[in-house]
Amino acid sequence: MNMMSTMEAPSLDGFAQPDIAAPVTTAMSPGTYLRKRREAADRTLEDVARTLRPKWGVAQINWMVSHLAELENDEAYVTGVVVRNIAATFPMDANVYNALVAIRCGVELDEPQLCRECACSAHDACIDALGHGCSWVEGDPTLCTNCREPEPVEGANAIEGRARAA
């Protein structure tokens, strides 16, 4: 499916301006998806810009940062190789992003299942310190196990805390 047919003509090297004023869905916006995945990877906009264009100078990096911010604010969308290049800089799924753009532009698609906190999906799960992928919290299909509040653990730390309080 060619996403460009639902948007204005591309501008600025693969960036396209949305042609709708308000979202037509309650799905997570493409920009929110990008921001949440970038933040989950502990990357700044400048980190992403420098990864995309390592030889660029300060002014050019600042220009790229401003365009990445436009994407995260849903002021523009990207397609094709541009979104795939961004996807190579932190864990995200270009197909999920493309689906969110299509949904935002009124295409009837099933909304991808995303964590409401970090926007991970079955295609780009969070990886914990042991290298294990997250899963969905039982009873809450909008929250991954990596983002849920940790349950209190009874053990050495709890006993130690009680001893200090006494």
C-alpha cells in the first residue's frame, strides 16, 4: 500500500505533511509511538539524529532534531526507507508505525496491540537485563510485563527494612 496517496506531496527528504486536521481514531498516534519507543531505548532526539547522520555538523543535526520532533508531534509522517532508517536507530517496528499512519489517515485497519507505557508490541518486545522479552500483563492487554509496577517482594530487603524501622 502506498501511504503517500493519503497525504500531501512529500517534502524534506521523505517527510510528508498529514492532510487531516484531527485524528479519526483512538489508536496511539504515530508520533507518540515513535517517542515512546525512543524513550524506552533511552535515546534522545539528538542521539537518533547523530546515528542517522554521523558526519553532519551541529547546525545540520539541529535541523534533523527539529524534524524528528515534528514526527513525534504528529506534524509530519515519514514513509519507506526513512522510517526504516529511523527504526534502525532504536527498537521499533516500521510496520507498526506505518499501520498507525494509515489508521490516522482513515484507513480501516486493526489497531496494533501496543503497551500504553512504552509502545512495545509482539514485534518489538522490551528486553530485560537477562535478555528475556516482555509479554502482556494478565488481564491487561495494554500493558507489558516490563512496564507494570513491580510487586512487593518479601525477603531479605523487606526484613532488613523492618529491622531498621524497629
